[in-house]
Amino acid sequence: MLTTNGLGGLLEALDGSPWGAAAGRRHGRAAPRTVPQPLYTPEERRRRDASPWTVVQGVLAPLQFLVFLVSLGLVLNYLATGEGFAAATASVVLKTLVLYTIMVTGCIWEKEVFGRYLFAPAFWWEDMFSMLVLALHTAYLGAVLGGIGEASGQMWLALAAYAAYVVNATQFVMKLRAARRAESRHMRGPLGAV
């Protein structure tokens, strides 16, 4: 039988996340105060700023959001009225193609900045959730191309993919805003002076 420490050690060994198995647990004592680590090391920041893929991501992210908003309107219109299935379907297919593009270019960006195509510790949870987003969008394409399910079922699957996308986009926005604030604090120094 495993003891609590033995199970924790096993979980620690199997855990692929950048945080330990006991992260966030207090076990009756106050957690030590730690200074949050910056998202990028100085070298990673230099690579990020020099990479053309940073600009590509900066263009594709708002483009994808715009395509999402238009598509969401078309999908909701179809579900509410039963009209415009072809336009809604085309918009979800376009959204999925933009998603694939941003995922591939994002992997290239992550490799240039962090040295790995996916699951760099700085973006581990965002990349993990991106896999769900990708799976749901791909399931939608499979349903459409395979003629699986009724039209309304396909649109509900698209909405599930979109809900996951919104969560994932929020993850990235929050992470990048936190990184920007941390970099700003770092530039000011401990007493707020530059």
C-alpha cells in the first residue's frame, strides 16, 4: 500500500505539468511567499522580440477572434431561425482553418522562443487546453465532411468548440497581460525607479 508521501512522489514523477504534485496545497502550514517568475528569461525575450512569428501571431490572433465573432453570429442565427446553414458551416470551416494556421505558426514560434514546439513550461496549461480546442474543431470538420449527425447537432458541436476557444483565448490573454505587468515591474526595479 502506498503512503501519502509515496503517492505524492508517484504523482510528482508522472506529472507532466511544470508545477509539482503538491502545488497549491497548504498541509496546515502557510505557503512560503515567492516572487513570481517572469514568463520569459532575458534570452527568451530576445528571441521572442526577434522572431517574425511573433508578428504573425499578433496578426492571426485578432483575425481569428474576428472570424469567430462573425461565425458565432451565423451559427446562433441558424440555431434560432433554421436559416443560413451553408453560411454558418462555411464560417465554422473558415474559423477552423484559421485555428489550424495559428496553431502551426504558434508551434513554430514556441520552438524559436522556448526550444520546443509545444508544452513549454511557460505555456503548458494553455497548450494543453489548446489540444481540446483543436479536437473539438476537428470533430466538427469530421462531422461535416462525414455527414455525421443532423445540421443542428453539428452547430451545437461548433458552439462547444467555440466555448473551449473562448476559454483558451482568455487563458492566453491573461497570461500575456500578467507577463506584461511583470516585465513592467521588472523594468522599474524594486523601488519603482527605472
